[in-house]
Amino acid sequence: MAKSKAEQAYDILKARIMDGTYGPGYRLVIDQLGREHGISSVPWRESLRRLEAEGWVDIVPNVGALVKTFDTDTWKRTIRLLARLEGLATALSAEKLTAEDLEHARALNRNMREALSDFDTARFGALNRQFHEFLCSRSEDERLEGLVDAEWTRMDIIRRSAFWYAPGRAVASIAEHDALLDLIESGADAEAIETAAKQHEINTLEAVLAHDAAQAAQNATV
């Protein structure tokens, strides 16, 4: 079935926000979009309202539509939500993951370790997302998996607009991946797996917040 003009406009905007063409703070001008894509103003307005409802765009009076600028508070909320969603999705997937699936996940984790050794942060980040989404991919709940994907996309955009870093966290993250796979492979119950997957994300949040607090304290004494 052919997509409506509003759906086409939404797909165009969402894709360009996702790939960074329209970065945080970018002003989306309806007349300009219409000229570029041959779509009238009404579908663009509908798509912008949808993107605003989803948290990707801010519509500011007397200014127009701006691609959302993410701050630290947004990152905190996103990772807390992702922890809950991913914990549930991983728990639902666990019993359906085959030995071959677990070996694939371990291979991704090994590749992450290599990327870290090569100081290739972009590859490390991409592999990390692949690892997490793969462990969620057998949940048999398309809506839940879609929510996980959406929050990972939001995380990727946040990381492009600002860089959060806690020394040692990447290495610890790889070790936690191995521990989570061991837990799944051992046949642990769903509650234990959900808790471990959720805590893994929370550990990242706590590490970054602790690092930020230490940096702030150090700066205050200078």
C-alpha cells in the first residue's frame, strides 16, 4: 500500500534526524522542505506534530520547528527507560536464544573488545548497540522491540550532540556482557536475567554521574 504524503514527510524527517543531517537545534522550515520534496505544507505540519509527540522535535512559538537538543537530564531519563525496556525484552528473549545465537553475541562482544583496543569508539558504540538489540530480538513482541530500538536511536543522537565518558566504564561493560551471557546460558530464571540486563544500563548511568560529580568537585577547587 502506498504511503500517504504525511507518512512520506515523516519518514524523510525522521531519517535525516537519525543520520545527523538535521542535527540538534536545526530549524525545519516547511516552505523549504516543500520545495525540496514536492510535498505540500499540510503533510509537513502533520509529520512535525508527530515528531514533537515522539520527542524528536520542539515546536517553538514565533520560531518554528527545531530538532530537539538533548541535555544531560534527557540522557538520564533515556537510559533509565532503556534499562527497563531492555531488561524486559532480554528476559523474554533469553529462553529462545540458541547456542548459535549466544556464540554470535559473544563474537560481537569480542569485536567490541578489539574496537576498544584500537581506540575505535564509533565501532565500539555500533557493536554495543548491535549486542543489546540482538539479545532483545527474540522477545516475540514487536512493539517492545520497536521501543528498544527507538530509545537506542535517541541515545545515539544524544551521544552525537554531547559526549559522556566515565573512565573504565567501557571495559566494565564488556565484562558485564559476558556475565549476562553466562547467566542466560546457565538457564537462569527470567527475573534474574531482567534484573541483570537492567542493572547493566544503570551501572553506566551511575558511572557517568559519579565521574561528572568528581570532575565538578575538582573544578571547584581549582
